Amino acid sequence: MQLFSSPASPFGRKVKVAAHELDLLGRIEINNASLSPIAPHEGVSAANPLGKIPCLITDEGEPLFDSRVIIEYLDSLHGGTSLFPAHGPARWRALTQQALGDGIMDAAVANRYETVLRPEDLRWPEWSQGLMLKVTRGLARLEEMADSLSSTPDIGVLTIACALGYLDFRYADRSWRSGHPKLAAWFEPFSQRPSMQATVPHA
Ligand code: GSF
């Protein structure tokens, strides 16, 4: 399989962490693609018309996107313990945690485009503030639920961990740990997992 991703992509990291936890990393060749909404990557756009990473090309040549679909696919190949709780409240909780982590990453990535890519004279501070308010509120919710966050990986907590890792990478100045002590205490051991250590984002 081939995975279009980049070392900085939080959604790509999500897929890599999942692949690592599922012991499938050895079957995936990583194709690093540098791209942005204004600088698409030809190979990625050919596979995913949305022009986004991560995008997985299966051994059968089928392109799969986005991170949610790719991880479900990898999980289906695995056969062992699933990253997706099978049913009941645990399943809906994990999927909602995934949605929360994805949403924090979506807002943080969009704000990065707004504040780094967009020409300075076209920037709109209220838009940027609105995006970062989603991050702030998301962190507050995570702090409230920190006691119930699993210390073993499932689709929910691995997404949350990638979101927090992205804040460390791109928004270190915002020091998310301050004001979120329980969340920080949960993240500390989780971030030491080999899957997380092997995928620390970089430029
Ligand atoms: C989001 C992927 C995404 O925003 C998923 O895979 O779960 N819902 C999707 N990817 C970004 C890179 S990143 O920040 O991980 C991307 O490809 N941006 C380029 C663009 O044109 O938006």
C-alpha cells in the first residue's frame, strides 16, 4: 500500500499512529507530498480529487480517503483487537471523540492557512479568532472528559492525541497544557507510546 502524507500533517499522523498500533506500518510505503490549497500536488489530486492528504492507495490500486475511511480499512485488514469499539455507548463515545479531535485539527489547520498562507493584507482577524475559539472550546471539553479518556489506543483517543500533538507543533506559544492539567496528565504517557514517538510532526 502507498500512503500520501507529510511529516507535518496531523491527519496523516492519525493514519500512521493507527497503522503502527495495528502492526501494519511495514506494509505501507509513505509517499511524502508537500501541498496546500493553493499549491496542489499532482499525484495526490489524481488519487483524491479533493487534493488532500492522507490518501491511501491499496494493493489493488484503489484510492481511499479521508483519514476516517483509511483507518477503518486498515482496521479491517488487521484481524486482531480493533481500534473501533464494536457497539454500545463505548462505540459512540470513541467516534465522537474522533470527531472532536478531527474538528480541533480542522480548525487549527484552517487557521494556519489563514495566518501563514493568506497574504497579510487579505487576512481577517475575526475569522481567525472564530477558528481558534473552536480549538479553545474543544480543549475545555477534553479537560472535562479527561478522566474518562482511555490510556489504551482506540480511534477516539488516538485522534485526540494527534490533535494535541499538532497544537504542540504549530501552536506551542498557546501552551495548551496551562488550564488543562488533567488532559496534560493523560497525554503525557500516551505521547510516549512508540506509535506517537515514531510520528512526531516536523516541517
Ligand atoms: C482532512 C484532511 C486535511 O485537511 C481527513 O483526512 O480526515 N477530513 C480530512 N488534510 C490537509 C493536510 S493536514 O493538515 O493534515 C490537506 O491535505 N490540505 C490541503 C488542502 O488542499 O486542503
